Amino acid sequence: MNFPIPVAVVLALSIIIQAAAAIMAFRLIGITGRRSAWSLITLALTLMAVRRVVPLYHLITGDSSLPPDLLNEVIGLVLSVAMAAGIARIAPIFTERKRVEEAFRQMSRRNEMILESAGEGILGVDIEGRIDFINAAALTILGFEKDELLGLNSHTAFHHSKPDGSPYRQEDCPIHNAAISEVGVRGKEETLWRKDGSPLPVLYSSMPINEGGKVISAVVTFQDISELKQKEMALEESEERLYATMETARDAIVMVDGERGTIMAWNPAAETIFGYTRAEVLGQSLHELLAPSRFRETAQRGLSHFSSSGEGGAVGKALELVALRKDGTEFPIELSLSAMRIRGKWHATGIVRDITERKRMEQERLTQLRFVENMDRINRAIQRANDLEQLMSDVLDAVLAMFDCDRAWLLYPCDPDAASWSVPMERTKPEYPGASVRGLEIPMDPEVQRIFRTQRGTDSPVSWGPGCDCSYPEWLTEQFGVQSQLSVSTYPKTGKPWQFGMHQCSHARIWQPEEKRLFQEINRRLSDGLSSLLSRRDLQESETKYRRIVDTAREGIWVVGVDNLTTFVNARMAEMLGCSAEEMSGRPVTDFMFEEDAPDHLQRMESRRQGTSESYERRFRRKDGRTVWTVSSATPIFDGEHCFTGSFAMFTDITERRQAEDEIRELNQDLERRVVERTAQLELANKELEAFAYSVSHDLRAPLRHIDGFLGLLEARTEAVLDEKSRHYISTISDSARRMSMLIDDLLSFSRMGRSEMAKTQVDLGALVQEVIHEFEPEARGRAVAWRVAELPVVVGDRAMLRIALVNLISNALKFTRKRARAEIEIGWQPGSDAETVVFVRDNGVGFDMQYADKLFGVFRRLHREEEFEGTGIGLANVRQVIHRHGGRTWAEAKLDGGATFYFALPQSPAE
């Protein structure tokens, strides 16, 4: 190869350097982003490198037609080196810038992501108020798309109106003003408007952005506080509801400062319950105001513990306590206490309920429970008693413990008409021994009679002693040491009434209503127990007689065991059924009955197991198929332990009676016809008797008037010639004639009284008595008469007849007190037994001997001579007949020269 080596080297270096420079220029296109400039430079360098490839190729191939110029090539090489060096120096500058720009872009991207992901709305506005940035949260909150807001004035877009809808001037808008001033706004509430036109409450901050000491824009952040507003509204509503609840609550609601114990809240119910107004209690000490003094120290200790820890014995519980009202009265409450911490201090809220009524009801339930328990104890005592002695002993022991009395007793008989009485059983505390009269027959005393009559006058318990229903006789208090007594009449089905009672000897006792109720119920059960045991005693006493007569009895006797199988029948029973006693023994009763009657028989046998005795009709089927009708008297059989062992029944054959019932009905019809005829005859006889009475009264009055008239004439004509004795005879004849006339009038009145029809109405006895007394004023004039008239009841009766009775009784009282310097007449009434109203007329007159009391109410019966007291002896007979016509009764009590009391009892009507 023959070519100049220096030239070739220069060309090769130029090509390499220019190619490297072109490559570096090409890389700067991507770094700088200036594609046009660096592309031209790259192309120029590439062309320069290609231009030198041609001469180098010619040199290598030996072509000398175009010889290269060494100087030009050297200059080109130098320029290429300079250009490559320049590009190499510039390239790092552009590379660093590219790195910085990329870092800035990444940081901007991160900031944008942060702003976009922020929960608050963020937007940027320029000094004109135009939006140049808005994040996703702001778009979501406002409901816009980004392109709908960018470039718009923020005030115009979503801050144009106030919450009430009125226009909002831009110059008054703090968001807009922040972009043109250095005044920022932080944490202010404002209303923005969503795209859909709905208001949006927000909490916003608007701060200006300064650059070089000049405001260039502003950033606005805002937070949707709709939910917060709703919570605030809910809180306000809750507070209003709480206030309304407190104001309308039926329970007292009280809030207390736990540190000082003063009252902070007090609702109307608390005012009602405690009696204090809110103004009176706010700021006052709870314990000093509402707690009884004996509890205040304990309450204060509890408050001290509560104020330091928020804990206490009453917190979180419902406690029953005693509170104090304004008027000083104590009452029970239920307190529910809760603790709350406000500004670092413990406070207590108490709900107080007045449980006075609940306590009363609980007390009533406890009283009822004690009542049931006590009655169960009495029932068990009665049920386990095998004889009368044990019954009385067990019941009185139970009563002594239940009532904590000093003496419990039974008295027999409680009969004011009995000659004597006794105490069959009593139980006492050791310090108050018995009256030492148990079992003794004690003669009847008038004071005891009075007690018995009072006791028998009511079915309820009667309390005796200071502050009780009746006063207790002093001599009984002195003799038996009794301060108070509670007693009641007991009426067993057998024998006379008993008296059941308790004594309190240690102090005067006021018997409470619940005690009387329990005592009366015990008496009722005691009466049943006495009835059962007395009947059993009588049955035991008659058992011997029964065994003697059973074999000869004309009634059928049938005994069955606990299994309802026949254990005994007498000959008469076997004869009634056409069987032998052996055929019936061991067989059930239902074998001899009709099938349809068997259920009733089994039910009655079950009742017998419960102790029921009864009488009823029963039919049987004889062996020959005929029907036998019987009347059964059945009773249960119990052993000594009161266990049911069977049933005893007596049967009377009434088959013939049943057959004769038709005949009897016919006879009854005939008898009714005869009664009608006899009634008509009796009415005719009564009319004839009345006519006879009128005739007698008329026919007898005429002779008497003649006798009296001619005696007057005779006395006038013979006055000068008759001596004193003759004139006495004439006077006696005249008085006898007048007395005879009075007797005829009274007898006629008595006769009419029994036949006249009664017109029953409501009669005010008080007004009627005053009317009668007014009629007797002329007769009582000039005498010292003290009238004591009680408030008398209204009764149902014939007013005219009752007036006759009162006239006769009051007339007698005036007549028989005539010899007294001061007459005392009392008219009163008292409740009687068996629904009666008892009226009495009492005087302090001459009285009478009680052994002649049965003669008082007879016709023409007199206990005093006519010379002492005038009268015909018909008046009291009229009284008895009047009261008898009313369905009542009459009686009298008196002492000779000690006054008399006349009683009449009228039955009470339903209206009374």
C-alpha cells in the first residue's frame, strides 16, 4: 500500500472525533428536549465525518485523483477536537439540569398526590379570585368536575350567597380577600353552595401566598362539617329532650356537685316530692336540706369518698333510703345514683322516687302474708286436735303468741239470760296468771249481762278499755288486772254461743283493724272446729245408744269401708233390697244401684272423704228387679287420727211415700180450696166481730151515759138532804161509770189495732217523738221534767201505729214519775242483734218488781193500785200489739222504786 500515512491518520482521527461528537450531540436531544438544534449539529458532524471517509478511502485504494490537503485536514481535525471538547463540556450541564428538573417533577407530583389525597377540600386562587387548583376532595364535597371550576371565580362559583339565600358581595368575601391582602382567616364557619344548589356548611381557612413580599395568590382549605352540625343539632335536641324529660319526669331528678355536695339541678317533680322550689335549693347542701339529721354524718363521709374517686356505695345501685321534706316529715325513697366527670370534677345525678305508696302496699302484702301464715297455724292446730280440750288449748296457745297478749280465753255460755257462766280454757303469760275461775260456775251478774248483751249485739270483735269501743267495768279491771280486752261471740252449730277473747294486762292497748280482722277470722275457724268436735263428742256419746238400737232399728243401716265395699248392713237394709246380709257383705254399693246413679254415688263418697255429712234421696234395685226409694242420711267415719275409714248411712224406705205423692198432691189441692173457704169465713167473722164491737160499744155507752146523767140529776136534787156518805156513794158510782166508758173505748181501740191495715212508710222516729212530747206539754206544765232525746233513726213502719205506741210509753213515763221532784225521761236507741233497731224509753219513776214483768203487756194488767196511778191496763197491751204487727218484740227492765226502761225492737229494712 502506497499512501501518505500522516494524512491518513489525520483523516481517521477526524472521522472518529466527529463521529463521537455526533453521538454526544444526538444524546443531548433527549436530555435538553431541543430536538431541532441538536439534530442539525448531529447531522453536520455526521456529514463532516462522511466527507473525510471519501478521501481516506481514496488514499487506501491508491486513487490519487483527489489528493487530500493536509493543512485543511489538520485544521478540520483541530476544529473537530474543539467541537467534541465543547460538546463534552456542555453535556454534563444539561444532564444535571435534566436530573434537577426530573426531581422537581417528582416532588411536584408527590405534592399534587398529597393535595389530591387530602381529606379536606383544597383550592388555589389567584389575585383575581380565579381558581387555578382544586383537589379531588373539594370536587367531591362541592359536586363539580375539575374543568367546570378551573379558571372560574371562586366567589361566583360556590360562595355567592349567605346561608339565608341572600346575595354575598365579593368584596365582603373573606376567601376572595385573602388573595389580595395579607389578612388570612383560620377556622371560620361559612356556607358554600354545591353544584346541585344545596347549602354546605364548612369550616375553612384562607391564607395568602407571598412571593418576594408580594401576594400572588391564596390557598383555601375547607372541611365539610355537615355531620358535625347534625351532631350539634342532635346534641341540642338531646339536651332539649333531657330538659323536657327532667321537666316532665314523675321522679325527682337532682344533680349534685360531688366536691361540695351542693345542688346543681332540680326538676319540678323534685319540687313536688320534697316541697322545695328550685330557687330554694340551688346551691344548697343536699345533705343538710334533704337528709334526716341521724344520717348526715354518714352521707358526708360518702360524699368525700365520691369526690375523690367517683365511687361510692350508692353509685350504680338502687337504694331505699329515708328522706326529709320541707315540712320536716320523713318518707321512704328509692335512689338511683350515677356518676359523671365534668371538667375534671365528679358530679352525681340522682333519680329519686317517692315509694311511700309502694311501702304501704308492701306492708299490706306483708300483713296479708302474716295473716295467711297465722291462719295456717290456726288451721293446723284445729285439724290436729283430737278432742275439745286439745283444740281449745292449741288455739289459745297460738293466739297468745300471735297477738302478744297477756291472756287468751274461752267463756261459755255467752248468754245474758243464763243463770251462770264459766271459763273452760285459758292460756296466760307467766307474769299474768289466770283469773282462777277456770271450770268454775260463776253466777250471772247484771254487769256481765250488759257485757254479754253488747257482745251478742254484733258479729264483729268488740274492744273494751280506754280509747276502745266500750268501757271496761272497773271492778273487772281491779279483780282480773285487765287493761284492755278484745272479744267476740262464737256460734258453734251445737249448743249455746261461746265468747272468745284476749286480755292485755301490762298496758292499755288499742286493737288495730288488722288485728280485729285476724281475730274475727280465727273465731270463724274456731267456731267450725268447735262445731266439728262438739258434734263428734255428741256422736261418741250417742255411739253406745246407737249400738244398742242398731239391731232393732226400723231404718236400714249400711256401713262401707275406705274401699267403698260393704262392711256391715243390718237386717232391715237387707230386707229392703231382698237380699241377705251375707250376700251384700264385701260388695260395692253400686252393685245394688241403677247404672246412671253410680257417678253421683261415687262423687258423694268422695265428699265423705272430705268430712261432708249429708242427706239425700237414693233409689236402689231390689234383687227381684223392683225399685226401692230411700232417704239416706250419710256421714263419714274417721279414726282417732282423723283418717277416713269409711261411711255410715241410714236409709228410710219411702217407696210408699213416693207412691202416695200423687194422692198427697190431690189432698193439697183440696186443702187449698178449703183454706180459701175458711179464709172467706174468717173474713166474714172478723167483719161480724167488728160490727159486734161497734154495737157493744154503742149499746154499753148509752146506759153508762144514762147512769152518769141521772146521777148528776139525783145529786142536784138531793144535795140538801143527802149526808156525806151518800154523796160519796154517788161519786163512786159516777167514777165507775166513767172508768167503764174508758175501758170500753180502750177495748175497742185494742180490737181495731189487730185488724186495721198497715201503711208502711219511712218514719222519722226523732220527729215523731218530738211531736208526741209537744202534745204532753200541758200535762207536764208545772213539773220539773228533764227530757233527754237522742238522735233517733228512720225506720220503716206504720206511722199512726208507731205514734200510738210512743204515746202510751211516754204517757206512762210521765205518769209514774209524778211523785219525783225532778222527772228524768230518756228516749234513745241502740243496734240490736239480728238486724234490729232497739228503741227505749227510760224514766226514774217508781219502777216495778221484775218478777211481775211478764204481766205488764197483758190486757187489763196493772201493777199499781188505781188510787196511786190511774189507767185501764190497755196501754202496754196496745204497745205490744203495734210492735208485734211490725214483726218486732217488746220487753221491760226495772227496779222497785228505781225507775223503769221499756224497749221495743223493730226489724231493719234493706233501705236501712
